[in-house]
Amino acid sequence: MLEHVVNGLVLGGTYALVAMGLTIQYGIARIMNLSFGDTIIAACFGTYVLFSTLQINPILALAVVVPLGYAASLLIYRVIMKPLVDRAPSDGALEVDSILVTFGLLFAIQGVLLIFFGGGYTSYSFLNTPVNVLGTAVAGNRLLALGLSLVIAAVLVLVLYRSRWGMMLRAVALAPQSAPLFGIDTDRAARTAFAIGGALAATGGVVVSMFQTFTATGGVVFTMKALIVVILGGKGSVPGAIVAGLLLGLVETFVAAYVDPGLTLAAVYTVFLVLLLVRPNGLFGKA
Amino acid sequence: MTMKPSIAFPVAAAVLAVLAAAPLFIPDYWTGVLLGMTGYVTLATAWALFSGPTRYVSLATVAFFGVGAYVVAVLNEALPYPLVLLSAAGIGMILALAVGLSTLRLAGVYFVIFTFGLAELVRQTVSWWEVNITYTMGRYVFLPFEGRHIYWQLLALAAVTLLISWAIGRSRLGLALKAIGDDEVVAAHAGIDVTRVKLLLFVISATLITLVGAIQAPRWTYIEPSIVFNPTVSFMTLIMALLGGPMRLWGPALGAIPLFLLFEWLSVSFPDHFSIILGLLFILIVFVMPQGVLAKIDDIRKGGRA
Amino acid sequence: MSEALQISNLHKRFGGLIAVRDVSFSLAPGEVVGLLGPNGSGKTTVMNMISGALPCDGGTIRLGQTDITKMKPHRVAKQGVARTFQLVRPLPTLTVGENVLLSLAFGHRRHWGREARELVEEKLAFVGLAGRGDEQVSNLTYIDQKRMEMARALASEPELLLLDEWLAGLNPSELKIGIDLVQHLQGQGMTVLLVEHIMEAVRALCSRCIVMSAGEVIAEGPSAEVLAQPAVIKAYLGDDHA
Ligand SMILES: Nc1ncnc2c1ncn2[C@@H]1O[C@H](COP(=O)(O)OP(=O)(O)OP(=O)(O)O)[C@@H](O)[C@H]1O
Ligand SMILES: [Mg+2]
């Protein structure tokens, strides 16, 4: 029982982490990014390559993969998203355009990964020693993953809610039309937000790769779960993403443990639908 | 289309007759190409039936397509063929009703997200069912069909789909759909039951898509979830319909024909890079529509009428 | 005799804001009644609740003998309620004629085919858009869009017409045409609830007025009397003028 709670929290922690990335991209940059999960998978493979060929430990890999995720996302925003943002006559049109373009991007990233790594399941063994937590054995890499997720999430929340810069980003999320009136460069905010989202996806990828197997085609499921967490938490709400992420991780782990591992996605969908019908604006969304 | 029905119908009937006769004169390989093309013409037209006017982008094409194929795989030895097809259509319809009822009253973006993961959900659930309940993984389809038999069935389905699309475009329902695409609030105040209209169209569209999967199933002989729930199918259908213009009767078909041939050639010439090329091509298509896809849809619509 | 519209104790809140508080009034058949009040007093919200666009948080709305409180907009429309919107909402991908045809096809009485086409032409002619059914909506001027919206509302052959500042934004000569149009409807016995800021129009059209302020009805009665009440003047113009 306790073992499942810990495992659920580990999984939930990573969901919360990546969902924060997605919610920042959607809430501030207004891009609904369907290739988000493939960014995560790309980071998984990046970490794997660093670890298995160069013996670089995943924690150090963060220092390489995360800036790469940031830079790549920045580039994608500049080249692909910006023209769409500029030409979109309305938020609705941008939403459709961004969904379509990132759907294309998903296939492109997946194609690249398939060429390099093939379609099979990949994993590596890092810190796989059991650690005793309150009487149950938990793999060290899982604990590390949970720790990393919590620390990074906490830093992000602090930055968003305590710094000037975070306030600017939140202002753009709340009032995109009036933010420029206060001298906020919304274009820069959007660009930065999209890149931060990419960096968080990369972080999530590094963390996930430490304790889970992954495949080149697994991005869709990650995107799906991150999207569900974002919606459950309320669009653009960081605390919401954290709570919803942990909830989803627990639900998934318990279903896998007590019902059947093959039904986790079905369980996630059910939670999603029920909550959507009961609280259409998410747990923390404004009415 | 600007052609009068009195001319258009005989022309369409003649084209249909030529297409139906084609397998008797061309090599089997080309019958196979025609078959695949007809499948995508039907998929794209059926997709656009719902997603064109309502602007609810459905990414779940392969969920229904796969269900159709799988039902045939499960039932092909248990029931006579027409009943198998009927069951497939019925199951697709029920699935569409369930999805539609739970998502269509919500904002469009929830629908997109839900459909995005639906194929994966159905695939995992079917796999789970097969492994844990029926103890099988992979099934064989034994039906006495050659390529041209499947092709003829698909051709008939394509004709029916186009006919349905044509009839809806001229009916009260078609007007309601256009109004919903423009402004749901105004549509509702004019007396349209918006959720019901969307649901009805989604179910019609999904049922047709399910049938395409069901009819094509015998082509594989061996079927397992990862084969029939291949997300590329959703993706290609979407590109084809968007390229051709989902608001026109012939738009999706006109998009499907060249793109299918292109994809066929690409998948043979660059089997490893297919997915990348597909993705980039799609991004390009979204980009060459300078005012955004929605505006492009409107342009085409105005251009078509003027 | 039964009322055409009877509203009792209507309530609506948006989060912490009470937009409509305990509002009750009724309209007799064939009556044209003005619903007045300063900006943000809750007039549009009342209209939205009658037409089903917003759910009520309390109270009841009866149309003749029918309780329409909980009905969705399309069902309210089928009961014979039609409306215009404060900001015109033409359907841009439909032609002018198709915009009107829409409420003929789905509204209170359902028409389709040749008969519907003739009715569209009739409604367009009534609002002064004769022969313009095939035009794109985007080519219409502002007043013509307002006319089209009126034709769309009338096409459902409603028993109750809700006009939300339909006359706003018109120049003096257009205003005259607009007032004539509503008077014409009045002559045909249509029941109309009219939200309006233009006093000239209210005096010309409404035998009776209901005045709202901050979500509550503060005055009700024959137009001339109500408009002269100090409380009404105060609500509109502030304390200095009372
Ligand atoms: N959907 C909504 N959500 C939140 N608040 C709303 C909503 N609609 C209206 N309000 C608020 O309710 C109050 C009443 O608004 P309403 O539009 O009914 O006023 P009104 O009398 O029509 O004003 P006007 O003359 O400007 O049209 C206002 O304070 C408005 O901000
Ligand atoms: Mg108003």
C-alpha cells in the first residue's frame, strides 16, 4: 500500500513537472503543443545516449539536455510558431493552427527518433539500488526523480510568484490584451514561456528516463497525460497542475497495482471525463 | 461545385462506372493503388462531413477505422459477412455516441484533446481485452476477397459518402451546421439544438470511417492492435481534407488523390524517412494557407459561391 | 387574462457580483415595454435569462402558460421567443438570405423549400432589404446588418420579441426608420420587450417602462410618469441631478 503511494507520488511528481511546462506554453504563449510528449521522449533518448556512450550521469545530463530543450523550443517558436501568432486573426484560429502545426511536428520528431533508435523499448540502469522508506523498499532512482521534480517545481513556483519577471509572465497569461499597456513585451514573454515549457519537458524527459522504459512512439501518451493534468488543474494554473499531476500519478499507480496495468490509460480518461463534467474549468480554474 | 445536378449526376455516374470497370483492365498492383486511394477519399470526405463545418478538428479517425477492422477480425468466422459489416457499423456508432455525448457539449479544444488520445486508449483497451479476456494476440481474417472485391465495396462506400455529403449540404441540417460553425449562440437562438446536430454529424461521420476500416480489414489477413490503430491514418486523413478544403463537397476527395499517390511513392522510396517527410509536409500545408486554416476554409467557401 | 410573459423573482449572480436581484414584471399580449437602466444594471442579463442563454439562479419565467425557466435557448426559440443581440451577430459564411432562412427552418414554425424562400424575401422586404438575399453579410452596412438581424428574429414568427438596444448606433434618419419598423410590429400585435437608452425611442414606442439599477427594478409604470421620477433620474444621471 505505502509502496504504491510512494510510486504514485514519484510518477505524479513527473507528471506535475511536465504539465507545468505545457500549461506555461498554453497559458502564456497560447500554443496548444501536441508535440510536447515527443520533446520529453527526445530528452529521454538524449539522456540515454549521454549515459550509455559517454558515461555521463543523468543528473549531470540535466545540464546538457535542459538548455538544449530550451534552445530548441526557442528556435521552434521563432521559426514555426511566431508566423502563426502574427497572422492569427483570433485566439480560436491560433488554437487550431497551433494544434495542426504541432501535430505535424510530432510526426517529424518521432520520425527522427525512429531513424536513430528504432521502435523498441529502451532503458538504462542508474541508481537501481533499493532504499528503505518507512519500511518499504523504493528504488533509489525513483526517489531521486521525486526529489528532482519537487525541487524544480518549487523553484518554478517561487520564480513565477515572487519575481518581477514571473509577475510579467502571469500578467500576460491573465490579460494578454492589456499587458502591453503596462510596458510588457508580450512577444518576448510568449517566446520565453514557450522555451521554458520546452526546458521543463526536457527536464521531465531526463527524470522519467531514470526509472521508466521509453519508446520513440511513446510521446502521444505523455502529451495526453500532460494535457489532462493541465485541464484538470485549470488552464494556466501552476498549483493546479501540481495537484492534478500528483492525483493522476496516484490513480494510475493504484489502478496498475489493484486492477490491471493495461487499464491505466482508460482510468486516466475516466478521471478526466468525470472531472470535466463536474468541474468544466478544472480544479483550480476560474469560473 | 457549380455544375447543375442534371449534368453532374450523369457525369458522376459515368466516372463511377469507369472506376468500377478499371480492375478488369489494369494490373493487380494498380488495383491495389486504386483501392487505397478510394479508402482515403472516403475517409477524408467522411472526416470533413463533421469537422469541416463545425471546425471541431477530430484526431480520432484511426480509432474508428481500427475498431471497424478489428470487429471484422473478431467476427469474420462467426457471422455471415453482411452481418459482420453491420456489427462493425453498429459498434462504431455506439463508440461515437459515447465520445460525442461526453465531449461535444464542451468547448472545441477539449474535443480535440480527447480525440487526440482516443486511438491510443482504444488500442490499449483492445490489447488488454485480448490478452486478459480472450487470451489471443493477433487474429486472422479469412474472407474470400481479392483486391478488386474490396475495391468495389470501397467504391460503393465512397459514392454513398459523397452522396450523403451532397444531401446534407442541401438540407436543413447543412444550413444548421454552417450556422454552428459561425456562431453557436446565434444558431441556438435560431432554434437549433446545437449539441444534437453536432452529435448526429459526428456519429454519421464516425460510422462511415468505421466501415472503411471494416471493408479494408481482409487486406491484412493478419490483424493486431498495433497494425490497425496506426496513428498515421488519422494524420493523413486530416492533411488530405485540409489540403482539398473540407468545406467543399469534392474538396477532401481532390486533396486525397494527389496526396495518396505522393505518400505511396514516398513510403516506397523513403520508407525510413516517411514519418519525417509527412510531418514537414503537413507543417508546410498549414503554412501555405496564409490567413490560417480557418480563413482558408472561409476563402474557399466564398470563392466557391461567387 | 393571461400574460404573454411573466417573470417572478429572477436572480442571477456572477461569482461575487449579483447582476440581477429579485426582478419581477410581466408583459400583456401585444404590449411594447421598455426595459431601461444605466450601463451594467442587468438588462442584457435579464434578456439572456429569458432567451435561455444564461441559466437562472432563482425565480421563474413563464411564457403564456409554459414555464420556460430551465429551457435551453433552442427550446425557448421554438416556444416563440426571438431576439436580437446588443452587438450585432451576423453569421459571416451565410448569405443575407440564409441568415434569415435559418430561423425559418428551425424556429417557432418550421419552413423549408420554396415556401421558405418566399418567406425570406417577405421578411427582407419588411425590414427594407428587398432583393438583397444573395449578398454576403460582410457587404452590409451597420444599419443593414441590424435590419438583417431583425429579419432573422422575425422569421421565426415569434410571439415575443426581445430587442437589446436594437436602435443604438443609428443616425437620426436611420433611427426614424427603426422606430417606424417597431411601430409597424406593434400594429401587428407583437409583444416586444425593448432594452433602450434612446429616450426618444422609448417615448415613441413604449406605453410602459421598467427601470433597473444595480440589478434591481427601481421603478415601473407608464413611460411618461416613470421617466419623471426622481429615483430614475438619479439612477441615470447621478445624485447631482436628483
Ligand atoms: N457573463 C458574465 N460574466 C460575469 N459578469 C457578467 C457577465 N455578463 C454580465 N456581467 C456583469 O453583470 C452586470 C450586468 O451586466 P448587463 O450586461 O446585464 O448590463 P446591461 O444593463 O445590459 O448594461 P449595458 O447598458 O451596458 O448593456 C455587469 O456588471 C456585467 O459586468
Ligand atoms: Mg446590455
